[in-house]
Amino acid sequence: MKLNKNFELIKDNYLFHTIALKTEAFKKENPTADIIRLGIGDVVLPLTPHIVDAAKKAADEMASIETFKGYGPYRGYDFLLNAIVQYYQDNFKVDIEPDEVFTSCGAKNDIAAILELFDVSNTVLIPDPVYPAYVGANIMDGRKIIYMNGTKENNFLPLPSDKTKGDIIYLCSPNNPTGAVYTREQLKQWVDFAIKNDSVILFDSAYEYFITEDLPRSIYEIEGAKKCAIEVCSLSKTAGFTGVRFGHTIVPKELKDLNNRWFIRQSSKHNGVSIIVQRMAEAVFSKQGQKEAKQNVAIYQENANLMKKTLKDLGIYSTGGTNCPFVWFECGKDSWKFFDNLLNNAHIIGTPGAGFGQNGEGFFRFSSFNTPENTQKAMDRFKKFLKR
């Protein structure tokens, strides 16, 4: 038996697993320490009433022989597919068809699984810094990765040039970790590049709900995108589904044979999302669900605004926050050393930029996913930490 040697190329510890290990070690040595977590992007606010009510009703349906459901459609139930289609029409002025929508248990799953549609000989373009899952999935498959430099000089938004080459292109906007958001003009450059070079864009829009300015929330707002782009989204941050697990992927039928191939893949390896979760997701896409989701998101946005203001008052360069739940700022040469010092001296957990790629070194990420009280407390500690 031979093992996949590509796994040996993956770093021993996933970024957030390393943070968890460091945190547990600190807690053992300091059991009474009041630790404030601004690291991993996990939500803290509970599910809203409309969603909980939908879950209860769905559970009751499963308790009756008249309304019980077994295996569901591979793409998802029509009631949910139609709700997502309506959401795109209402919010993005984008027309998609129900059979272009595929439901799943999260964006992270689809971002990795969809690579099965492409030959391993394809070259992959990935921004740096970036969400680590993009990199890991392609390394494990044995693909060649070319990194696009996201830097302070280009506002962490790399664009194609005459020298750019790549078959599969990862774009995350709003970006995790930097919070940077592509404009329509910038995304049009990528769409034109992909069409010209017969490339496919994998567009991660997991944080679209946090955009407050006049910026594109879906790649399909850009002319021509249906010919070259697959969009992956999630309700984890939109509606607090990090523990519930739900996402959806849009694969346009204009995009070669990929819609059919993705259906074949899903029907062969995926039995769909539970009916209860699909009913909960349907509730999120309703008018009441969106109203409640916006109320929770507004709290996280206020937290981000407080972080941005604190950094500005301290004279520290930062990006993100305005259209994203993450704030990205300069911290010095060694971001892991900064992590240790911040945890030990201020009892605050953040995320070292080095964990997101080579260009992330010297930067640090704060997440706004905490309570307003804890966020205020953390910023007060942070000020003292820098002035000590």
C-alpha cells in the first residue's frame, strides 16, 4: 500500500489548531486568566428566533409519518433552491436558475471538493495572504501553486498582468484575512483574464453580507462571470451557522460541462443536507430571517468599527473592518512572537499573519466575532499592552 506523499508537504499543524494548542497550554499555566478570543472566526451570538422556530417546525415534521422525509434531492429541496435564487435577484440583481444551485454543509467542504472536477496538471493561482484551506486542498492533490502577491502597496488586492498564468484562480472578496474587497472594475479584470485564458475562477463570497459600501457582493454582478466563475458561499457568519453547517455553490450552466460534472460528483459522494438544516436556511433567506441576520451582523460590524478606531488612534496601519468582520494590521516583524506576547501580557487571542502566507508576516488579524463588552475590554487591554 502506498500513501499520498503530498500530505508530507503540509505543515504539521493547521494554523487554528496551533492557536488552540497554544491557548490550552496558557490556560493550564494560568487557570484564572480572563482570555478574550479575537482569533478564529467563530460567531458568539445565538441563532435568531425565526431560524430556531423553523428548526422546531422541521423537527416536528420529521416526527410525523405524513410529513417525514428520507433522502432528499442532491442539489437541495426546491423550496430552498428557489429561496436562494430569489435572494440573488433581490440583493444582487442577478438571475440564476435553481438547477445551478447546489447546497452543502459548508463553503470549506465545497472549496476543496470542487477541485475533483479539474485535472491535477492544472496550475492554481492563489493570493498571499489567504485562507489556509485553499492552499492545503491543492497541496494534498499535488497541484502546482503560483502565489499572487497581496501587499500593502496594492491594498492586498492582486490583479492580473500580461505575465499572469493560471488555470484555476482563487478569489476571496471580502478577503479573509485582510478584509480587502475588490471593486467592480477590478473583478472585471479577473473575469476578462479568465475568459481570455480559458481559466476558472473559484470565488469565495462567505463574507458578502458584511459589505456596507457600493461594492460587488457576488462575482455574477460582473458581466461575463457566468462563463468563467463558480461561486461558493456560506451562512456560517451571515446567520451564525458555524455549528449548524450550511453553504451553497453556484455552478452556471454556461461554464462548459462543469454544472453536469458537479452534479455527478455530488450525487456520487454526497447525500445532501439534512431537511432540518435546509428549513433553517430557508428561514435565513426569508425577509424576516434577513432582518434578524442583519441585526446580529450589525453588532459584529460595530465591534470591527471599534477595533478600526482603536488602531487609528494608536497610529497603526490597518485594512478590513469596514466591509468585513476581520481587521488586519501591522504588528512588527514576527507575528507569532506578537501572538505570544499579546496572549501572555494582555490575555487576548488573535491570529498571526504568518499563518496566512509569506506576505502575512508582520501583520496580525483580529476577528470581530465577540460580544461588544468583550471587544471593548480587549481594546482597552490592547492600548495598555502597546504602551507598557
